[in-house]
Amino acid sequence: MAADIVSLEREHVADVVSVLAEAFRDYPVMRYVLGSPDDYVERLDRLVTFFVMARAIRGEPILGATGGGGLEAAALVSRPDIASPPALDALRTQVWTELGDEARARYECFGRATARTAVAEPHVHLNMIGTRRAARGLGMGRRLLDAVHGISERDDSSTGISLTTEVAANLALYEHFGYEIVGSSAVDSAFTTWTMYRPDGVS
């Protein structure tokens, strides 16, 4: 049975966090930002909650793929040209107070690296997309990507979709879906981040 793609609201934040924290548990960005403390899982949950809540506060799309086990995959989408409302600024301050100055400095280092290769044209950005381990290989990621592409194609002010990835093996996967590498940057000599872009209308 094909997964259903649904738009999620603030009341679904905990489920989305559960999916994405599982999917990104060993991702280079998370390991770099948070380090390897004994409470890594709890800190990861807090950071991912911030990412999800940022989309909820800004009223941006949160998409999910549901199957027999409930929410199995999720994607977060943003518009880089939207200013942060005060509620998001307050949440950001709270989160980095909890996670600490060192984690914040590493996250800001990552942000500077991605900014060096950011897409200039007005576009939609795919922040995160992930699938629970038990549901991988079932096509949920592909269906979520199609839904994200549709968001941009229905938006007259968007020229396409950008994303970043820090796993070299993902490059060929995204190229298969019409993305092109537009730049790369080293992050504090720890790993490389690649920026990819898919213009609207690519089949």
C-alpha cells in the first residue's frame, strides 16, 4: 500500500521529532554540533524539536508520510526570505542556552559554510527529510520529495528547491531526482556540505 502524504500541524510536532531524530541520529551535522555527551539522544531531541518548531512558528510546510505504523517519514520546508518572528527568536535563545555556547558556535560555523554556497534566486528550501529505519526502501522519501517539488511549482515566487547534504552517497540520489550540485564548503575541517538545487519544471 502506498504511503499517504499529509500536511502536519503543531499538534504533530512530537511525532515529527520522533521520526527525524531517529533518521538523523548519526548524521554528520548532528554529531558535529552536539558532540558525543552521555545525554546525546536527549540533546538531539531538543535540537530537532527546535528545527520542527521553527517551521510551525513560521507557518511553513511540515509534511509526513503515514503507513501501517503511523508516521513513518517527514520533511520540513522553508522559505529563506521569510524573517523570523519574535516567538522564534525567543525559542532560539532558549534552545542554545540549554545546549550551550560550544554547540551554538559549531552550529553557526555550519551555517556560515552553507551560506557560502546558498542559492540566490527566490526558492523553497528543503530543511530536513527522513524516514524511520524500519520503513526505508518503501518509496516514502520519493513521495515526500514529489510533494516538496509541488510546493515550489505552485508558488509563482519560487524558482525551485534547494537542499544541503553532508553525506557524499546522497549526491547521486538527489541528482537522480533532478538536483544539481551548485557548491560545496568545508565545515571546520570536520566534514563537507554540498548545496544542491532543482529548478522547477524538471521531469
